[in-house]
Amino acid sequence: MRRRACSISTERRYRTEQSRGRQSSLGESATAHVRLARADVMIDTADYLIRGAARRALAATSLSNHEQIPVRARLRMEFAYAAELCLEAARMIADGAGSSVFRSDHPFQRLFRDIQVMCSHVGFDSDAVAELHGRVLLGMPPNTMIL
């Protein structure tokens, strides 16, 4: 899913279609280049975060339950932030692609919806996990369950 947003965007919209009264394809627009480049880096950054967090989660299994608390709070924050990056990248692509990407038969529409649904999960609630991580950073006990 992480790379699919950029590939759909480059395959369908940015290469061939004209948009918003342009005489040339959207793929020739400097704004489209900037949005696609930013989205690409956001998606890669999210991927690095997720992979690094997964490695740290495996390493933390050797720690005691008490020692795992700050690690697990940080991991939840990293996963939530990675989800935010993916959603923002998808929004950036959608904003530049025009309304046709929201047709029910467009592959990006489903991908965008899936990312939005994933980000609405309580485990990716960035405010809640940021509060948890902040509390643990300040030496306070967690106020929510840490998975």
C-alpha cells in the first residue's frame, strides 16, 4: 500500500491527464512534481519508521515488563506518526490530482479510503499516543494500556 499511492498517481494522472484548464498534462506542472516528490519522501520516511520500530520491538522482548514501558510508548508514537505521514502523502497526491481520483472505479479512491480507515483506528490516534509518550518521557505512569 505504501508505494501504491505514488505509482497510481504517476501511472494515471500525472503522466497523461490534463487538469484544471491546463493546456499541458498535469505531469508537466512544477507543482505536481513538488507534491509527488514530497509524498514519495513521506512514504519512505514512514517505511523507515515502521521497519525501525519493528526491529526495536523485537529487541525489547528481552527487557523486563517495567523496562519495556518507555520503549513500547515510543513504538506506539512511531507507528502513529508513520500512519499520519502516509495519510498526509495520500492527501497531497489527491489534492494535486483533481476530483476524478474520487470516482468509485478509480484505484486511488480505494487506496485513499483504506489509508483513512487505518488512521482512524484507536491505535493510531496521534494525540492519545503522543500524550502517552510524553507522560512516559516525564517519568509519569502511563494513563492508557500499552500494547
